Amino acid sequence: PRSRKKLAMRTPVLLLAFALTCVDATNYYVSSELGDDAASGTSPDTPWQSLLRAGEVVLTEGDSLLLARNNIWLDDPLELVDPSGATLGAYGNTSLPRPWIEMSRSTAQSVTCVSLQNPNRMTVSDLHVAGCSVGIAFGVTTQTSDFLIEGCFFRDIRSPSQAFSPPNPAWAPAVLFQSAAQGEIYNVTLRNNVALHLDVFFRNVNAFVDGLELVDNTVADCGGNCVGLDFGTNMHLRNSVFLRDVPAGLFLYGTTDVIIGTVKGDNSIEDTDFYSRGEAVGGPDGCAIDFETAATSFLVSGCNIYQSFGGGIMVFGHETTSQDLALSNNTFVRAGCLQPRDDHGGIAFMCPGGHKPSGLVENNNFLTCPGSPAMFDAFPGCSDNVTKKNNYIDDVNVVEPPMPNIEPPSPDSNATSGTFPLVATTKTPNATIRYTLDGSRPTETSEILPAAGVILSWPGPAVAANFRAFHPTMVPSCTNGIVVELNYIMGRAAARPPRSVRSSFDAIDINEQGASIIGWIVDGFLPGGGVPPVQVQVIVNRTQYLAWGLADVDRPDLVKAHVAPNAAHGFSLLLSPNATAVLKGPGKHTVDVKAFGSPGTSPLPVRLNNSPHCVCAGTVCPC
């Protein structure tokens, strides 16, 4: 186990009053480019290099652990134990990309980018977290409180491919609160975060949450049940945007943007837009909001649901169903038009087992399509206990959502920084388009989009550019938007970003002469953006080292594809007869390739992309 020790010595305190007024707070700094794990870590001039080293500190009241902007940590996860009253965030020029923690996606093993064990009163801000199956995990024990997750960018948070199966998807959450002992969590806020290509945005497992604020967040291309409001009370989703969410694979029981469980108290979804929730072909649901079990006194108000695959809102149930719902002042535009099952329409009342919901549906706007009504009962009388009044069905004018468009640099551009305009248009004449760049839903007071568009600078932090159109005599549009990653080089002719490790474990070739391990790797941290070769090692069954060598075989295709500055980055390692015999032995063998010894692969070896491969009794087989 790691040794975790507070690095700064505490001065003994003799008086309680002195203890309350003099907090020995410390800032710790980490830079993957300029750091040294033997340094003090207590100033921007003497940062640590690895997150492994940073995880040895115990953060206490007022402390901060700050990661350098525009730095990347690959396969170097962060684990903090017993952090309390502290901040995990960023330092450096705020116009630069966020500090970036990325894990190589495993085919079978769940990996976490940031793990906070037994935390209390924590702020996590301005991180870029990618490639893991859990983005930020809060592991609580009994009772804890006061968490803020703000301004973070989550990308490619997906479950391992072999962990997904049609009846049990093992979805990957960007933010996870979990407990092994039914812990209690008070006052959790997620605001101004952006998430792209993920399974789940927020989830709590076996941890009761009292006081949850999900506000001003944008979630795009989310495939699972993106937000779970199913174990807690006083939970609110507000002023947020969900964009084109659709599962990556078929889940036999359906998916939804927000799934609501058996919750009581003051809970709501307000002023939130759902743009084109999708579903895998053949799957049920595809709803924006799913009252899955038996919520009580839940409010949904001021929301826009635009062209969801399934019902805009589905009221389902299990042993019983939801009661005293309040669904008011929402706009449903062509919701449920693609779902051939019963869960279609603007609002679908399902009544499984004959259990009837109750509540009030009023002052909503519905634009329907053939075969998908404003409100649908799965069987006659299902919604008899729901009062419906002052709803407008196909008798309302709604502004069409804006469509964003990027004007990129010329393909011939060799610039490594610059600006470009992001524009948007709507089909509704004389409508005014307003926008936000902080993850929130635009309102009537948001900035008006200039005719020339909003100018974005790169490189910079990823942004969610959200657009909404308004007209004085019409209902405002649903929000449409785009998540723009500005940390990339934009022009095709420009040199590739130097600060990354690019690699691939291409194949295992087994024949009568032996076995060869084939692939390539480029460490962009090396001089010239990755000119020198990198050492690699072959590991079988996670413990036995079979071979190692230098990746210096010519691969001209890498230069042509703009992933390497020169050709000498391939490898084809011929295994010894004894090593080949291991792979030809009985059973399934897991073969990993890792790189080591270079700036981007130190202090921990880096697993190559597409690793591991598997061999079954001498024949390549699926892992």
C-alpha cells in the first residue's frame, strides 16, 4: 500500500481560538512537463511530475492540489485518501486547456481517473478527464457533506467493451458517489460542467443524497441513463442541456436522459432542454424523462423536449407508480414519433400492473406527429387520475432550434494557434439567437449571437456552445449546441500536438517459426515532437515479461497519417521459443504491450492503445 503522509509539518496549537483562526493550508502543484517527483511540490516553480506522487499527500482544511493547465497525464490516475476541506483544481493561464487526465480504455478492466476515498467538503474544478470507465469517484463511508464539481470537461467515459452486455450494460459514470455501507451525503453541486461521449453523467450507488443541485451543465452524446435521481431527496436538475444522446449499443430495457426512482420531498427538473434523445434500433424507451418507479410530488416545469425517439416523459412504475406529479409549462415538439411501442407521445402513461398515476398536467405546449399524440395511455383510463388543463395541442407556434456551424481554418493552414467563428442559424424568420459558453441553457437575457458568429480561440479549454432562438410572438426554441474541443491543432497542414503519446498494439502473428508482436508508438514529449524511438515490453497474463525492445522499425504510414514526425517508430518483436511456448500452452493468455523509459511513459509504463490482445492455445482469440 502507498504511504500517505502530510508533507508539511504542522505547528502544535495550544489554544482553540488559535486553531480556529490559523489554518496551516498548503498549495501543492503538479506538472507532467516541468515537474520532478523529488521536488517539494509546494510552488509552481518546484512541482511534482506524476499523479502517483501527488496521491501520497493527505489534503486537509484549506489545502489545494493544483494541476498545470495544458499538461497531460496518460495512464497516471489520481487517488486521494481522506481529503477534507480541500480543493482539487488547476493552475496557470486560464485561456489554456484544462489539465488533462486520460486512461487507456481497457477491453475488460474498469479504470478510474480520479478517486477520492472518504472525502469531506471537497471542491473539484477545471479538470479534463477522459478515457476511463469512472471519471471522478467519491467513495464515502458513513456521513459526509458539501461537494462542488465545477467547470470540468468529461470525455469518452465508457464502460469496458467486454463489460457491456444487452441485459447488463455496466455503464460508466462521469461523476460517481458510492458507498459500501449506505452512507449519507448532504449538499452536492455539479455546475458548469461539460460532458461528451459518455455512458452516464451523474450516478449515486448505495449513497443517499440529501441536497443535489445539477445546474448549468451540458451533456452531449450520452448513451445510458444519463442522470439518475433515484436514491435521495431535495434533488434538482436546472438550466441544463442534453444534446443528441443515443446509446452506443442495444440495451434491452431502454435508455433515457433522466431516470427517476422512488423519491420523495422537494425534487424537480426545471428549465432544462432535451434535444433529440435517441435510442438503439429495436430498443424500448428513448425518452427524455422516465418516472421509472414511484416518485411522489415531483415537479417538471419549463423544459423543452425536442424530437425524442420515445415519449418525451414516460410515467412507468413497478410494484406501484408515481403520484402527485406536477408537469407544467413544458414544450414538447414531435416527441415519440419514432418509437413503435407504447412508450411514445409527448407524455406516455404506461400503468404496468394496472397501477394508475396521479397529478396535474397543465399549461404545456404540444406539437405532435401522426401516430404520436400529445398524451398517450397504454390502456384506456390509465391517466384517469391525472388532471389535464390549459394544454395547447397543435395550436401553438414554436421557434425552430438553431443549427450551429463551424468555419474551420483552411486545410493548408500550418498555424498552431488562432481563432475561428462559430455561427448558428434558425429556419424561423426574424428570430433572435442567443448563446452561452458556460454549459447553461440560454435565456432571454443571454448574449445575442453576432452576425459574424462567436469567435473562439484555440488552443483553449473545451466549451459547450449552446444556442436558443427567441421570437416575440412565439414559444422559444429548444436549445441546440455543440461541444468544441479547442485543445487540438485545427489546420490539417500544421504539425501535430507535441504533448501526447500515440500508439497501437496492432497484432500478434503466430506461425511455425514463432510469434511476433507488432505495433508502433510515438512519444510527443521527446525532442522534435517525438523523433527518438521508445522502448516497449511484452507482458503475458499481467505478470510474466516475455520480451522487450526498441520501437525503431520504419513505418512510413505514420508520417503520412501525421501521427509521427519520422518513420522509425514501429516494432515487430520476435518472441523466443520459450516465450512462444507459453502462448501455445493451454488456456487463454492475455498479452499486453507497454512503453517505458521516455518522458511520456515515466514514471509508470504506458499501455499501448488496443492492448491487450489474447491468445487461446496458440491461436489469436477475442479477449
